Amino acid sequence: MLGVQDSGEVTGIDPDTVTQIKKDFVTAINNPQYGQVRTENSNKPHGLGVLNPTTFTPFPKNPVIGAFFREIHRADELGSGMRKMMRYGKAYGGADPEMIEGDVFRIIVKVPEFQQIKGSEPQSGQLAPE
């Protein structure tokens, strides 16, 4: 069972995963680029540069695994992730997310609530809504 002991120890999850979650949290809090969330993932690119949703053509990175996950209803159709990111990213952040393909695939989603507190310098991850 997942939980936190009185000592602060997280139980029910792999310790390496807890360490990575803590690192990701600290990185996000201390990110100098307020107002956005960025993710990066290694990639086998089919093209390079910013992806344009109007001209984007989905390309299966691993068609066998993709077909398997679709068969067991754990994945949507090819290309649906791009459409969902554009729809929900704009609705949530007020701007289209930016997706950049290369050896590292990057997604940048605007998050207005993460704007730095006006008139003050950031202090130990101090963030607040505008």
C-alpha cells in the first residue's frame, strides 16, 4: 500500500522512483523558466524541429508494441497524442504547446499559474498564481 510513514519515509513504491520524483519536483520548482512545464525524452526522430499540427504526419516509432497496446486498450490511435496535447494544452495554458522533435523530443506547455510572484525575486521555488 502506498503511503508515508510518520518518519517521512514513503512506502509502497520503489525507492529509486521516489528519488527520481524528488529530483523532478526540485527541478520543476527551481526552473528559471517560470510559466511553463518542459519535458524531454530521448527520441529516434523522423524529422527535426518544431512540429506543426496542421502538417504533422504521425510516424510509428515501434509499430509492433503500438499495435499490442492498442489491442489491449492501453493506447489510442496513432497521432491522437498530438491532437490531445494541442487541444488540452491550449485550453489549460492559453497557448498551443510547443513540440520539438530531434534526438531529444521536447514538449513545452505554458502554465500561467506558475508565473513568478510580481515584484519579487524567486526564493526557494516561491511560485504563485498571477
